[in-house]
Amino acid sequence: MATFSPHQIANLVGQTGGDHGQAAQMLQGVGGIDPSQPDHADMLDQLGIDPQALRQGDYQEHLDAQEAPGFAGYQPGQDLSGQQAQFSPDDLL
């Protein structure tokens, strides 16, 4: 199964109009997120992300947008709590 980084999930929450700040706090220090694991699926549900849809690739357009130049969400390789992610209306696909 695919795993996702905390940065990808926090960005996905922001891109779908959720509370990305809360997501960043919840995901701080979490390793790879596997939506097929029940505890990870519960956390995704709490953040407004459908774990089954994530497993099936339904959020792929959002994940691809995170790779685009100029994307101002959470950046990999940096601590989530030290970043100020911003999501524009264009990010809300």
C-alpha cells in the first residue's frame, strides 16, 4: 500500500478547505501515513480526508498540484510546526 508523508496530508487538508494548521499539529512527528491502517484511517477521517478515496487515488490531482512550481503549502524536509503554509483559491481544486 502507498504511504503518504505528513506534509502531503497537511497540504491535502489545506487544499480541500480543511484546517491545515490543526492537521500540521496532529501530524507533527508522525512517520509515513498508510490509509489502510485503522489508526491512520481514523486520523485521516478526523482531518476530513476519506482514507478509502486516498487509497484509490481520488486525491491524485491534489497531490500532483503539490509538486507544481510556486505551491505555497508545507514543504518536505522542514518541520511542519515551523512553516506558514498558504493556500490560494487556485489550490482548492
